[in-house]
Amino acid sequence: MITKAQAISKSRIYITEYDMECLRAFVTRMLVRDMNGRELRRLQEILDLADVVTSSPINIVTLDSVVRLRDLDSCRELVYRLVWPLHADMNHHKVSVLAPLGMAMLGRRVGDEFEVEAPAGVRSFLVEELLYQPERWEFSEGQSSLYGRRASRSKRA
């Protein structure tokens, strides 16, 4: 079960149909291979609790989003891209969806506050701005974003 310190919010979590489909398939494949079981089960719990949205949500953190956060404990501004585990690279501000921060960011809206358990203790964050969100960016026909979203997916009503 997800504890308050692992990924908590003072708001609801929203997941697009597309991200839900991709993330559920990913979790299923990885659990069959018995990879990162603990993190995968936590992500699965987050998905089970999330509200699925069908319209194009321009203010929700999805996979491939670039997010400006405010660390409420230090008042520092941080910018991260939420990525698949294979693409994670904290030196380039790319946080894995399986990392505690990544799981906590997923499905948040601008203005949401959430907490993450870090090695130094629980940290509080505010989603200040979505600098890039794949569902709101238009791609020419056949062109995809970094993680394969097609223009037809990003133009949902």
C-alpha cells in the first residue's frame, strides 16, 4: 500500500487514457519478468487510484512532460522531464516514472502540492508550470514526440 510519504497529494491524480494504457502494459510486462517489483507495484497502486481522463488535458503531468516544480522546503525551483526508466538521467533532469519523484509527479495538475519520501526525509513540492506537455503540442502528421505519441493521439477532443 502507498504510504502518505511515498506519493501523497492534497489533490486527485489524473491519468490520460493513453498513459494509462501504456503504463499498465509496461507494469504487466515488467512484473512478468520480475523486474523492480516493489516500484512497479507502487506504480500499479497509483494507477488503480487515478482518475482516467479522456479529453486532452493541457495542465496534467503525463509521460514526456517537462515540469517546473517548487521545492517547498528549500524554495528552490526545479525542472524535470518525466520519462520511461530507460531514458532516466538525473544529470539531464530526466526522472523515471518508477522513481519516487516520478510517481509522485505523474497525474498532477498545475497548482498541486505533493510529498515524496527522499533519503533526507519527506520533501514537499508544488507543480508550478508545465513547460512541455505532449497532449497540447501539435505534431505534423506522422511525426511523434520523444516517446512515440502520434499526432492523432494528441489531437483528441
